[in-house]
Amino acid sequence: MMFKLGIDKLEANSALFEGKRVGLLTNCTGVDSSLESTIDLLCEHFNLVKLFAPEHGVRGNLQAGVVLSDYVDEKTGLPVISLYGSSKCPKKEATEDIDMVAFDMQDVGSRFYTYLYSMAYMMEACAEYNKKFVVFDRPAPMNALGVEGNMLELSCSSFIGRYPIPQRYGLTIGECARLFNSEYGIGCDLSIITMDGYERSMFFEDTGAKWIVPSPNIPTVDTCFTFNCSCLFEGTNVSEGRGTTKPFSFIGSPWLNGDKLAEALKCLSLPGVSFRPHYFTPLKYHHKYSKYAGELCGGIEIHINDRTLFRPVQTGLTILYTIKELFNEDFRFNQIYMENGKHIIDCITGGNYVRENTRSLNDILTGYEAECKEFENVKAKYHLYS
């Protein structure tokens, strides 16, 4: 069967939208296979009256962490309600002139990617204000099989991880919506417009769809893998490569010896990945994310050799613990907190045991295996594809 995105099946599902005042939660990734935007398609064929913006805005033109206020979309003249400002959930008055909300955004398959929770908050609003919620489904870029990492502890819940799901959850965005709706009691009127010709084992490129950069620091499909590996360094004084040409593939700092780190990691024979020493100088592109801007950093580059073998969560934690061992005098967890006052490293890792050093790396990884098996049994109930 020929592959089709959910949005490619808009005409076949027109009954969902006819006669309705439609709101749309989307960004620059919301396009069909011909690269026509979902905004334009809904404007042309139905009564699209309002847009809702996640982190980075509906056009993807804002950097990570930039607070967004309500505004007017320049191209369409439609009002845009921010879901990444003072409130992550739309207020009742923002939904009074719509009958339903459609959702079309590309996920990256990581628990700490904020689009998941913009979707969840909007689903909660739709449940509370009696609006229908429709998801145009899209591929899981790292495939919809791999599950890895711990189940987030609710004490570490935040906008980069609300629910007890593993770091890599192996679901499409539509399947996530189904799981959230049932397992976490949202209970909205939910419909998923599924893809055609999609199989769980597919990597993004296998679908033939065009990769649209979902946020400024996820330029390629490979970055989805390294993001799951090295985003945890955002909670440390090690640069995760933001402000470079390969964010999340470069890891380093001014005090780190890349040759020493690469050699130590090579001896561990981690599956599907290799490392080489690398120097880089991050550019300053936003005041909140300019770690070591303008400073030469020594470090490593992560090279994925085999996606089917690569374990991003295992690899990221192993790198972190190796750096702690080799550079203990310099390594620190950052005193950076989420809006709820929790350490950012705890929110990323889903627990406080990494920061507090209460469990060994081996104990952590062994525990992850059991938690993943438990989650696989839960998530299977929400699969839409074989």
C-alpha cells in the first residue's frame, strides 16, 4: 500500500470538519506529502478560524525556550493562541468560537519533547469544554518499536515530561494521544486520522515522507536519536552542542579532554555507535541556551553506525557516568530549575537518582529493562499499526 500521512487523507475524512468551526494546533511540520501546509489546506476547504502555537511558534521561527505571546499569523490573518507562554493550556474563552481542534505536528519520539504535552493540554481543554479533538497521524522517526529508559516518576513531572512513560516510547503521535486519553484520564472526544502503508518497524526515511525540521535543534532524523542520547546534558555543565552545526551530536566543554573521553568510551563497546574526539565553539543564539558561547570546547562527536542496535538512553547515561568518573573535579549538575522549582536534570531523567548518585549505572540500566517490558504491555493496547 502506498504510504500516506494522516493529512494526505483530509478529503476522505471531510465529514469530521464540514460545518465546523475549526481550531488547529500545528507548526512548520504540518504539511502534506506535497509540502502544502495543513493551515492552508484547512483554510481552503473548511472553516479554519484559529491557530494554536506550541514552542517555537506555528511557523517554527523561535528558538527553544523563547516565551511566546498571542499574536496574529501574518500569512492568514488568523489569531494565534500561544500554548508556550504564561499558560500551557488554552483558557475557556480561547475555545468559545470553535467546535473542534485538529492537531498536526511531527514528534521526535522522546519523552522530554514539549509537543507531546501541548497536545495533552489541548486534549484536556477539549474534554473540559466539550470540543472534538482530531489528530493527523505522523511517523515515529526512530520507528514505533523501540522502547528504552525509565518510567518517569510523577515527583519529577514537568512540561518536559508529564506522564509515567519511558524516555523512548515507540509510539506515533496519534497512538500517544490514544494512550494519554485512556491511561491518564483525559477522556476527550478523540479521532485519529491514521496513515496508510505505515509499519511499526519503519524509520522515517522508509516512509518516503520529507523530513521537516520540527524545531531549530532537530535538523535531521539522526538528531532524533542523538537527542534521546545527549539531551540530558542540558542539566549539566557539559554542552550538548546547541549553537553548533550538529546539536546533540557534539558533547563537550572547555575543561573536557576529548581524546581521553573518546578512548574510554571506545573500550566500552557500546552497540551501534562510535565516538571521535572533536572540538567545537558554540554560537550564542538565545540568552537561555548559550552554554560556553564563543569558547572552544573539547569533546566528542557521536556517530551512529547502526540504528537498529543503537541504544540512545543507555549511551547517554554511559557517557555521563564516564565523564563524571574521568573529570570529577570539573563536572557539575547545573543549578537550573523548571518553572515548578524542580532540577532540570531530574525532569529530564525522570528521577533524582542520577543527580543524587544513589544508584550505579548498571543498576539503573537493569531497572530500565523491567520498566520497559511493563510499558510495552500497556502501549500495545493503543497500537494502530502492525
